[in-house]
Amino acid sequence: MSNIAIITGASSGIGAATAARFMSLGHQTINISRRPCPVDGVINISADLATHSGAETAALVALEYLTGAPMTCLVHNASLMLKDTIDSCADAEIERVMRVNISAINTLNRYLLPAMGQQSSVLYVGSTLSEKAVAGAFSYVISKHAQLGMMRASCQDLAGTGIHTAMVCPGFTETEMLKQHLGGDTSLMHEIGSQNGFGRLVAPDEIAAALVWAQANPVINGSVIHANLGQTER
């Protein structure tokens, strides 16, 4: 039985790059998202994580693959980012963001953790906005702060199980989500992405490499890994 990687939102960007990395290591790799992963050999579980039933059904299907697996890496990568502010964020919007970015994670953890053996891991893909805030991303900032709390609580609750956790916080990464948030303005995307010590956007595969490393190194249990090329603070 091979090791397993379960990645939410592996249809593109960081998730797809992470799926490719785990596939190259010989892991049976599962994508949970609305769209299929473009990486050959990945098992796709179609699900809308913005609904409780979607997350629960995906968890039950994924659970079937875990029997006998020596190690499972559960990567919470799927995320929803809206353009909103404190005085414009509708209740329905913040609820939708929290369903994808928080509630779906909780559902998957609850169903899958009991079947995950020692040396497994639960990895959270956070953001620089897990620890600070910018204007115009109100609900996303709240959800990413909450994810950081989930990771730290996960670390405490999993003590003694042999399962470790961590959060990798990407800086501005060349993904469709960032492009969409900036209204498709590629030049603005690269301008913002240049605000770090290397003057460029982070590549999705660089975040994928950090996630694979985090899986293999339980010494970082409970840690926040800043993967942002030395982001310039303003």
C-alpha cells in the first residue's frame, strides 16, 4: 500500500503543483475540488466545498482510500477570496468564504484523521494575510487568521498521535486566484509580486516544495513557514 496525499483545490496553481510533487514521489494522490487536476494519474473527487454536503461526501469518498495506507498527507489548499470590506461584506459572502476556508477543513479533518496513521500530517496553506491584513479582502483575512488558529489547535489536539501539522504561508504567488482578485491585471499582479527580496512572484512549485518538505519533517510541528521570498513590509 502506497502513501497517500489528499489535496483540496488541486485543479490549478499551488494545489496542482503539489499534486505533481507527491505523484513524483510515488504517493497515491487525490484531488478534492470542483474541477479535475491536470496532473496525470491523480484521483479526482468532484466536490463543492462551499456546501456542507459537498465537503462531507468528499470526505467519505476519500476515506475509502485510506485503509492500510502507512502515511497520509492531508493538504488544506482550497480557498475562496472575495473583494470586500468591513462596511460592504454581506452575511452570505462571509458565510460562503468561511464554509470553504474553515468549515470544509473541519469536516475533512473530522472524517479523515481517525484513519490516518503515524507519520501522517495535516498541512494548511495559509497566506501572509494569516498574520496581517490589507484593505479590500475583509472576509479572506478573517478566514486566514482563523486557519492559523486551527493549525495551532490541531497541533495541541494531535499530541501523542504521531501526526504533525504546520502552516505554509505563501507570499504573492503566480496563481489564477491572485489574477482574478486583481481583476485580471497582469501588470499589477507582477508589480505587487515584485515587493520582496527577489523582485518576482513566488512560483506555485516553490510552495509545493515547501509542503512536501513539511510533510517529511515532523520537527516543524505547529510551525508557521513564511514562504514569501522575504516580502517587503510597507
